[in-house]
Amino acid sequence: MEILFLKMLLLLAGCLAGLFCHFSDLCGGEKRTVQNKPNFIVILADDVGWGDLGANWAETKDTPHLDQMAAEGMRFVDFHSAASTCSPSRASLLTGRLGIRNGVTHNFAVTSVGGLPLNETTLAEVLKEAGYITAVIGKWHLGHSGPYHPNFRGFDYYFGIPYSHDMGCTDTPGYNLPPCPACPRRSAATSHHGRDCYTTVALPLFENITIIQQPVNLTGLAAEYAEKATQFIEHASESGRPFFLYLALAHMHVPLVLAQPPSSSFPEPYRASLREMDALVGRIKDKVDGCGKENTFLWFTGDNGPWAQKCELAGSVGPFSGAWQRQRGGSAAKQTTWEGGHRVPALAYWPGRIPANMTSTALLSTADIFPTLVTLAKASLPPNRRFDGSDVSEILFGQSSQGHKTGWGLQKTSINQHSRASALKLSW
């Protein structure tokens, strides 16, 4: 126990030292050795559908900024999340390994005491070792207790929520199915709400290891994410050191909470929320363009497909819903291994490096992000382990069109209450 306590103290000391550097002079003494490395921004939308982007699906008219990014960069039409639920997908993105290797095959709960196994090396840890300033803003969902907290997993700065924003009562119920109330003022008011409503523990908002708000003000959360992200980009750019920003949005997960109520032009909550997300991404892109776009690689994608059980509060899978789903009432989306559950939108933007207005049909995965960014950072992959992702920089730079040939995923299915491995054969 004493050894574990000492380890935790050392981790905390390292975290606080990194945070001190981050928002003061950002450890400017290391500028000389890392100034030529590119910056990385990975924006991960939550429960977004392949058909939610106008660049993918002509019926969608609510994503002008993302469509502009597609016109100025590369659009991937056969891009897949490594799993069709939150925690396993995020674990694969940050480790380059599927859940069967990294140990994350289920979503972590409010009561979870564990998280992404500590013997896994995260992308942030590799890049930090290579001289990068690292930050995660948004939803973590890879363990929130003790050493599983993001500040102890390679991130110098953390601002966000520990898990999905429907996993704890908040200041406002938002749009949801079934409707969940805001946090009750008296504990007795919690007794009659269903199991899908979390009213016992209020959702916390963290800045680093400190809870700064509980319950979270969901109405202003998107604006706070945008503000913190742009501040980080600005400060990191001024430092002369390369940076890695992992921006894990609350959009498009329910409850859909809008800074402004839906208007007559966009009466549906989902469309209004989609436009809000699009504007947020546009703001980040504008900041990148103003802080040195020639050296910043921006990657946008989703963690899994839309949550079809939420009906009109869920997104579009585009054309990826077959006769079986339409005739038998099955879902083609989140929590399934059907196409719409894991095929997600993906855009890559890096002016001068990634060709503009290009569409790639290469079959790729979120697990490819880890090895690709590590290669571009001129860093080394962690030794003595197998990776399921590949370096796809040649595809990004228009030098190749060859993606994966075969692939598979480990998925917790919604058919029953048990976890099962489902082999997914694709033309990768």
C-alpha cells in the first residue's frame, strides 16, 4: 500500500508540474528540439451518423463548415470506428489496438473503479515523450478514478466530463428519450424515475483533477469546450512547441441541449444540435487557419454510429440500412456490428500537405490514427505489442489508395445482456 501511495504521489507531482508549464510559458526551453514537428488536432464527435454530413449525404443541409473542410481537405467514405460503443472506440483510438488487445470491451459506468488498463500506452504519452504539449477537452470515458484519470494518462491539460452526459443528472434535462429530469432538489424525488435516468449523482465537470462544476451546465458546455480549445491552440502555438489536442465533443449524444432553442428554420432538436456542432468545428478550424495551418493536421471523425433507439433524436446512417433493418425492425446503428454502427464520417485537413477536395475510398479505421500520428511526429511506437492500426500517411498525402484488406472488431451486442465477440469481415 505504501508503494502504491508513493507512486500516486509521483504521478500527481508530475501532473502538476506539467500543468504549471502548460499555461505559463509552456516549457519554452524545449522549443529548439521539437519546433519542426507538426501539430495534431483530433476532433471526435459522439454518436454522429455517416449521413449527418452534407459532404457524404446530399439530404443533409446542416454542416456547411464540415462540408467546407471536406472541400479543402480529404474525405474518407469508407472509414470505420474500431467499435460501435463509446469506451471501446475511444480506447482503440488512443492505443491503436482493438478491445480484445487493450482490454476495453464495455463502456465504463459511473461506478467503475477501473479504466483503460495501466499497461496500455496512450497516444498522448507517446507524443508527450516526443516533446508535445497535450490536452484532452470533452468526454473521457476511459476511467475516472485515481490513475485512470486523463491527467495521469499523458495529458497535460484536461477540461471535460468523465463519461457521457446522460450518465448523471444535470442542470437541465434536454431532449432525450425517455425524458430524464434535471437534478432533483430533494433526494426523495429520485424514486419514480426509470433505470435510464441517472438522478443519484450529478454530472461533474473537471478542469484537470478538480471538479469545477456539479451538476454541469449543459447549455453552455459546447461554448466552454470551444473556448478552452481555442485558448489551448493559441497558447501552444505561441510556445513554439508542437501540440496534440484531443477534442471529444458532447455532440451528437443525447440529451441534446442547445445554447439557443430550435428556431422556426430548424425546428427539430437534432438538426439544431448538428448545426451547433458544425459551428463549433468551424470555430476550431478558423483558429487553426489563424495560428499556422501549414503545420497543423486536423482530423475529424466519430466514435460510432447514431443511437437509433433515440428515434428522431438520432442521426442518419445514410444509405447503410438494409432490408433486414427496415422489414424486421432491427437497428443498423450504434451498439451493433451492422454497417451503420461503425461506418463513420471522417475528414482530414492539412493545407499544403493533404490534397484538397479529395475523396478516398480506402477502408480505414480509428485505430489508424495512433500509428499515423506517431509516424508524423517522428516518434516510435511502444515496443513489445501488436497494433491493429497502420500508418496511413501515404493515403493522406495522395501517394496511395490502398487501405486495409481484412478487419474485425470485438463488440458488446445489444441482442442480449451478455458480452460476445463478433467477427466482422470487411473488404479491408
